[in-house]
Amino acid sequence: MAAATPLCVHSSPETHLHAPKSTSIKTLAESPGLTCIPPNYTYTTNPHESAASEPEDSIPIIDFSSLTSSDPDQRSQVIQDLGKACQEWGFFMVTNIRSSQVVNHGVPESLMKEMVDACNGFFDLREEEKREFEGKHVLDPIRCGTSFNSKADKVFSWRDFLKVFVHPQFHSPNKPTGFSELLREYSKQTRKVAMELLRGISESLGLEECYIEKAMDLESGLQIFVGNLYPPCPQPELAMGLLPHSDHGLLTILIQNEIGGLQLHHNGKWVNVKALPNSFLVNTADHLEILSNGRYKSVVHRAVVNNKATRISIAMPCGPSLNTIVSPAPELVEDDEGHHLPAYIPMKYRDYLELQQSNQLGRKSCLDRVRLQIA
């Protein structure tokens, strides 16, 4: 029998051409002598796609403090800015700018940094410890794993993840020490930011301030902590940290360590996102596109990797309650002639999550399943 083909690693004759589906990226990346990636991690770029551009200076920046300002003109202006950002980009940065006239977004920089460090601490646990949190189903409240859906992915992402449901019920791994306490506080603080942004976005659509909050039952809305680990990759030009996709839910709030890697697809090209210090990166997600009947688009984005440093990001998707049936707001489906033209079929949020998880990750593949073709 012919010898097994090595996985570009010279340390173990048992290592095969395709890395096992259960192998964490951290374990693979730390393999002695790793010089190239396994074929099941090789991502083929669409030849019609342009390469990523330099950091985009025109990415919208929202001064969050204006949303809570007592100055009606200031609030009115930021609501307009929010609407424009959601419509033209599906993405914006929320700053923590201080001035004599405004109050910052209220989430301490120290808490943001401690949460990133704690996330790194979780991924530094021994493999057998992390396997204690290896969930099996998309609705399991704690799941630790690799890629996106290692059972279905044809191309694996160069990424390990930890996903934790933090609202309406709070869950957390009990390791490492102090993780749960930090997660509880960080989740509470970012939820406040998300709720305020959604109130502003609701108004920007011409709806009542509390429309999204009530229609999506946000008191019981699903909030998920997603910690992502992207270790150095020996062939970053061939791998992808996370394949192009749009998010489920209404908004995703993201922070990262000092290592960049987020790219947005905007006007037919990939744009590198350069985060401002102590800012939140916010992208609109599929269920905001559905609720707005397509006025605001969920943004397609991806994560790229490098061969020098580990990137850690923390995403906080905020969505409707699991039992909410999401459909376009009735106020947004009539045209100028009074015709009722919804662009998406109603679907329960729980069902959408299960549909997305059962498919391969790919741009708006799940959203396209509920999109109506309007003549």
C-alpha cells in the first residue's frame, strides 16, 4: 500500500492530505513544520471579483452620543446619517469620541480589551477542555468548533469559534477563570448600544422609534457572543478566515484586537476595513433587510488571514426572538400607487437559523431562499 501523502507537515506520518474535520485551526496552525495548507482549506476566488482595495476612508462613522443627545437637531442629523449608512453601505463605525458637547458610547475601553483578552484565554485552553463545550446544534446555547459548519463545508475556514447565547437567557463557559463575569458585563453593555442604534434605524425608516423593538420582540431577542480566532496561516493568499457571507439577525456589533482582516463587498469590490481605536464595527444583517423590505441591505463581508499574527474578533449578532416570524414591515411594502409588494416571504427566526446552518456559507445564499422574485 502506498504511503499516505503528507499534509505539508513534516512531523507526523499519520497526518493526511486533508485535515480531519474535528481538527481545530489552532492545533493545525501550531503543527511543527507546517509550510502549506491542506487542500480542504484552499479557497478559490471568483475570477470576476476584484482584489481588495486599500482601507476605505469613506466608510461611515457614527457618533453614537448624538443618538442620546438632548439636542433634537443633533439627533435628527445622526438618524439621517444612520439611514444613509444602512442604505449605501450596510456598515458603519460607532466611535467613542469625547468632546465638551457629547457623551461617548459608554462602553469602557478597558472592558473591550479585557473581553478580547479573555476570549484569547478561552482558545488557549487545552483541546480536551474546549471539547467540553462542543455543541452539536445551531441552537445549543454554547458551541465551540472550527470553520463554519465543519460537517457541510466543502472549503474550510481558517478559523476557530466560540458561540454563546447571552440573551434572553445568559449562558457562559465556566473556563477560563473570570470569563463568565466579563462576558455578562460586556453583553449587557453592547446590548444597550444595539438597542439604541435600532431605535435610530427604526426612525430612519420612517417608523416609530420603538417599531423594531416591538415587532421583533427584542425583549426576548436573541443575542449571541461569537469569539473568532484566526491564527497565522502559512499560505494566507490561499486561505480564507471566513468565507463571504451576510449575517442573520438585525445588527452585528464587532470588535477586534489590533490585527485587521475584515473586508466588505461594496460597489463590486472588496474594501479593507481599518477600525478606529476603541470603536465598534457595525453591519446590517439579513433580518433588517427583510424588515425594511430591501431598503437597507445586509452587507456581504469576509475575514482574511495573514502569516504573521493571530487575529481575534468578537461579533455580537443581535436578532429577533427565536419565535418571531420576520416579514417586511407593512408600512414599507406599498409603492406610490398603493400596491402591496413585499419582497421577502415570512419566516420564523428559529427556522432561518437552522436553514443557514444546514447550508454551506456563501454570500446571501440563505436570504435568497426567502427573497421573492418581483416582476
